[in-house]
Amino acid sequence: MTARVGVPRSLAYYAFYPQWKTYLEELGTEVVLSPPTTKDIIDQGIKYTVTDACIPIKVFHGHVAALIGQVDYILIPRLVSIDGDATLCPKFLGLSDMIKASIQGIPPLLTPRLDIRDGRFAPMKAWLRVAKKLGAGRQKAWLAYRKAVQVGQYYEALLANHMLPSEAMLAADKWRASWPKKRPLSLAEARSGIASAKASKTPMEATATSRQVQLAVVGYPYMLYDDYVTCGLLTNLKSLGANILTPEMVPAKCRKAQAKKQPKYLFWHYSNQVIRATYHFFEEKMIDGLIHVTAFGCGPDAMVDKLLELDCRKQNRLPYLSLCLDEHTGVAGVMTRLEAFVDMLVRRKGDLR
Amino acid sequence: MKITFPHMGTSWIGFKTLIEGIGHEVVLPPPPTKRTLDLGTKYAPEFACLPFKVLLGTYLEAIELGADTIISSGGVGPCRAGYYTQLQKRILQEQLGHDVRVITFEPLNRNWVGTYRIFRDLIRVNLREFIGLLWLTWQKLLALDAIERESHRVRPLEVNTGSTSRVVSKAFADIDKADSVKKVKDVTRDNLEKMNSLPQDAHRHPLKVGVIGEIYVVLEPFVNLDVVETLGHMGVYVHRSIFLTDWTIENTVLDAFRVEGEMNIKKAARPYLPEMIGGHGQNSIGETILYAKKGYDGVVQLAPFTCIPEIVAKSIIPKVSRDYNLPVLTLMLDEQTGKAGISTRLEAFVDLLAMRRVRLGGEIA
Ligand code: SF4
Ligand code: SF4
């Protein structure tokens, strides 16, 4: 019988799922993804976490709980450093340990430790050990790894081309099926044949086109793209007439180029990405306003939020909205604030013309 | 230059000596009060950790008192403390328009050159005098820690409540005044003797409690609402896991030579948390286990609200507590925490520990 490996649909899922899925499936296992976040999942998560935990951590616990009984293993990589410079938030560093201590009766965890500071090949070695645990041969594992990395790169490129994760995952899957054929880079081509491809416009374009404003929505991927947690933030903004940019839409190279503007790097990978993407938007004069989506009680964001506020002030007082979400956030409240903010941007833009 | 620096427990006595010695005027950071915290809370981000807020408030008060330069330490993460001064500097300068200089010492092993430059800039005495001063400062810090450590032992045994604390204050004042290593040693010895000759009840077998958690809230009595002293007055022997001098040796001196300190603690923590997560997260786990092995009656974990590593630790500690059968009380401190609430919780916890000890066949008084 093939082993079933569960992947919780939260946190690093948004950045790495295509890569992980490819790897695990190429090894001959069956990958089981937890369902999209629901109230039920959050409630489960709350049950297993301390009250002080941020909402993404609660959500993650909920997703792990949802996998119990369905799988033989659960994949929770220990992401320590993926850029060789910063680490991830301490809660990522101790993620699997928290899970192990708080949820009883979970299947064995697969926790490859990914720390690129240990050497360029350290992540690969960690993944190869996973393969061994799953009983796959070395050569098979190596081929799977190579393919997984390529799929991961392709996925990132799609995101940088303004695809949303949900869509990009499908496109990456499709390419993988025809691997190693050359990967379709033009968006239209990548999108053709994916079930969700409906319109010809890029997904982040405003649906209400009468009063367009350019808006950057920054925050951690596991906040931005979890529709349940954000109360459908991105869709709502589009319907209010905003074209949206997110950090993932800035190619990694451009983000990196902005690093020199930080007097001291932040210590957390995703926080740096948020800041650098924002600096990129500033430099290219791409946006009329900035929304920072942050989790109630998030440690790193206490710093990031203040930095963004001070930086926007320096950019000729660019309008800035900080949106702090928790498990009690209601759609209505968020909508009111978004409407007011977008209205203000529209007015301001009119005045400036 | 009128220099100020962070206020952390009693360490100001040492730093004052050092900065005055190298030829600058010191604006003593006022001990934090409610007002300090209010000031800090007003200008700090809402979810900044408590130490950030208190320190920001302290700087603002010191600026009111005329300070024009702030000296503080940096760091490399993964926790927020290393980024404190970066952000505080921008809040002070950009947002509030204060004309202050902020000098940050980054950890030695990453930045020997930068550290040297700062020193060259600051120091107005020759190298020999400077080394002498460093030695005196270090001796003072050691003396302060020795006094505190002894007070933790004596306080639960004292017959007259408060007598230990009085000697402690006197000792701190003496150490502050001492101007040579010899004097520091003399006054320390005298005060330790005095403390030991206080009337004590030798028949008590005080409960033994370990205090763990994030360094700033463990060391700063204002922020932890005098947890250590309160426990002492309840007749509990407190072992504080962190003393500044130990911490400096383990984390600064050894780190400068790229040696990892606190190996025994990290090793103990490994089965539950094999990863360094910054702050004192891993230590909190390791120390809890070591206290259990040493037969302590309980552990109190102190953590600032939103403290990332301590939240991770708090999530794991219940399992450690079950596995080792050791009660742990976690106190998350924020600007709303009141002393009365903390005392009530401590009392309940101490009662529980007392009952537990009796049940296990031990005795207390
Ligand atoms: S970065 Fe913030 S939101 Fe993400 S896990 Fe850490 S504390 Fe939670
Ligand atoms: S250890 Fe806790 S209190 Fe200290 S900087 Fe980190 S989050 Fe803040």
C-alpha cells in the first residue's frame, strides 16, 4: 500500500506546496491536502493552541488536526533559513515541536530541517532523508528532488507574473504532467486549459473598472491568500475598483535589489520580503496606497508595521492602512474600512490630477 | 555628551561607573514606573513586546532629563530584541523629532571593527585606565548578582519580614558608591555577612521554585511586578535562572569566540525543542527540565505579552510539566497586568505546591 502523506494547507504551503507535492508524489506516495480553512478548522486550532498564539499558528494547528486519521505521515518541514540570511519567525522554527506537544494522537511527522546556511546542499540532504524514511531509493529520490525544485521555480515565476497561488498551483501541476517539456512562460499559455481560467485579464485587475486605483496589499502569504482568514479581502478590493499588487508579484530578484535600502535587515524572511517588495513599489512609483495585512499579536509585524508606517510617511505621506486580523474579525467591519480607504484613494488621485 | 542607557534590574550601577569613568556625563535612566510604561505604550507599536515599550519610555524620560545620547546593544535575532534600537531610533528621531544620537553595540563576533570605532569615539581615557574601569564595572556587576543571589536564599527564612530587602538596598547603595575593586569586595563581604546574621528560622524547609523566562522581564522587578521578592515573602526559596553576569559570559564572551554557551540547558531541551528559536525560548524548556531533575517544587515562567519564543515555549511546557510531573505557572505580562492579580495567582500556586509537597510526603515548616 502506498503511504499517504498529509500536508496542512497553511503557512509555508502557499510558497512551497507545488514543490513538496511533486517530490512526494514522485517518490510514490499519495499526498493528502487538508481542506480550505473553515470556521471548524479554526475552532479546532484554537482548542490546541495557547491563547497568545497568532491566528496563522492557530489555523495551522487546525489543519493538522483535520488530517488526523486520514494519513500515515504529516509533513511539517522545519523551515529555518531559506535565503541564507534571515531565519523564519521563531514560531516556524518551533512549529513541529509545538504540534507534537499539543496535539495527541498525531501520525509520525516528517520534519526535514531546511537551513541553507548549513551549505548549499543541506536542504537536499534533508529531503533525501525524508525519502529514506518513506522507503524510496536514493536514485528515485534524487530525480524526484530535481523535478520538485524545477516545479517550485516555475511556480514562483508564475506568482511573479501576477497569478494567484490557487491558479499557479494548477498551472504548475499541468506543466509537471508534461515534464520535461519546455515550460510555457507566457501567461496566456500557462493558463490555457486550467479549469479556473475564465477571463483574459490578469487575476488581480479590478472588476469594477470605473475608478481604478493601484493598491499594494502586503503581508505574509499565509495571511493574504487564506480567503477565510482575510474575509475575502483580495476579491473585495477588486470589486471596489482596486488593481492589486502583492509581494509575491515582485520577482525575487527585484526584491533582493531593495535590500540595500534597509539599514539593518530584519531577522525574519517573510518580513524582509514584505519590506523589500514595498520599497520596490515605492521606487517604481507603482502604487496609490498601501494596505498591510497583519495578524493580531504577530511579533515580527509589530516591527514591520511601524517601519511601513514611517516609510509611507517619508513617501510624501502615502496613504497607509494597517489591517489587523484575528479569529473574531467580521466581514462587515473589514469591508467598511476598505471602502473608506479606497474611496479616499480615489478622491486623492482625482485631486492630484 | 550626556549619555543614558537601558535600565535593567540593578545593572545601572555598573554601567554608570563605566560611562562616568570614560569621561562622560551620565543621565541615569530613571527606574521604570507607570508613567514610563504609559509613555512607551503611547509611541510604541501596539504589539511590540513589553521590554520594547518600557525601554522606549525610559529613553523618553531620560531625554526629558537632558540626555542627548543613548547607548544600547544590538543583536542578530532571531528575536526582536536585536532590532529594538533600530526602530526606537526611528521613532525618536523621525516620529517625535528628538535630536538624540543612538549608539548600538552589535555582537562582537560579527563586528570587531565597528565596535572598535565606537570605542575610539567614546573613550576619553587611555587604554590602561579603560581596562581598569572595565574590571571595576565587572566586579560591581558580580557583586550585585552575589547580593541578589544570597537574598533569594535568606528571604524565605527571615523572621522579620522585609529585613533582607533592607540589607539588599543598603548593599546596592554601597556598591554604587565604591570606587575601587577593593572597596567593592569589602562592602559586598560586609553586607553578605549582615544578611547572614539576620534572625532566621532554621527549621523552615522553604518550597523551591525556579523562575524562568525572557531576560528583561526576569531581571527588571518593575516589569515582573516584584515576583521574586513576593515569592520570598511568601516563604519560598527562589532560584532565578538568569543573572546578568552569567548571561554575559555564556552569550557575549563565549559568542565572541564562537563558542556556544549554556550547552547543558540546550541539551536538556533537545527532546522537546531541538532548535534555537531566539530569546530564551529553548532555555525555558531546558531549565524547566533541569529544575525537575533537581527536585524543585515548581517553576514560574515570566513572559512579555506577544513574546514569540516564550509563546513557543509556553505551548510546549505543558507536555514537559506532565512528563516530569512538575507544576509550572506561566505569567504573561503586559501593560495592564496589575500587582494584585499577580500576587493572587502566585499565592494560589504556592498553596498548590505546598499541598503537593505534603502529599508527596515532604514537610515545609
Ligand atoms: S510571523 Fe507573525 S503571523 Fe507569522 S507565525 Fe510569526 S508571529 Fe505568527
Ligand atoms: S524574547 Fe520576547 S520580549 Fe524579548 S525581544 Fe523577543 S519577543 Fe520581545
